[in-house]
Amino acid sequence: MAGLNARVDIYDPEKGDSKHDIPAGTKIENLPDDWKCPRCKRKKEKFKVL
């Protein structure tokens, strides 16, 4: 899992991101370079692995 410090936005690789057609099982480091959080619109570089 990866989370953004001081926020509750979490990318869960077990669920993926259906809004952006990211299948379950996709690790944060394997997300496309232009991926952004569907809630906060921040880039994946802003997330930390928990």
C-alpha cells in the first residue's frame, strides 16, 4: 500500500484503480508515470509505501 502523508488517500494494489483502468495487483511503482490519485489528483511520486 502507499499513502500520502497527512492525508487519508491510499492506493491499495490489491484493489487497483478502476477509475483509471489499473487492474488489481498493480504495485504503485508499476503505475503509469502520468497516474494521479482519483481523489486528490496528486501524482504517484507524492505517495509513500506504507
